[in-house]
Amino acid sequence: MLRITAIPGDNGKTCLKLEGRLVEPWVELLRQTCQAHRGELDLPLTLDLSAVGFANREGLRLLHHLQSEGINCASWPPFLKELSRQES
């Protein structure tokens, strides 16, 4: 399960707090949620990854792709950061 909570920030910025596991089918849900927030508001978006316990290969690929599109992925847990390094 993956919980995605939108937290309004300063200057209209939005932070999406992720909690749980970033695996299918939640990978596609996160992709769609990010597209909706960026498409509707066209404001900077940050993903708070501090409560993500695990991400599979598809989840890590999505996070890297979102970063390449300018979405800030913040507060990587050490385990997730290590998985990300191995995937790169």
C-alpha cells in the first residue's frame, strides 16, 4: 500500500508525502498524481520519501524519471537511497 498526502507549502508549492511501499500498482498511481499536480498547478513539486519503506525497480525508475523532470525527491531513507544507488 502507498499513501500519498498533498501538503500545501509556502508560495503555492506542493509537497506529496509518500508512506508505504512504492511497487506496482502504486507506481502508476504516483506517476498520475504527479502529472495531475504539475499539470493543474504548474508549480514546483516535492516528494517527501521519508516514510517509504521499500521501492522496487519500477518505483526507483519512476523516482529517477521524476527527478529528471524537475520534481524534487527529498528525505530519502538510507535503505531506499542504497537501493537507488544499486539501480543506477
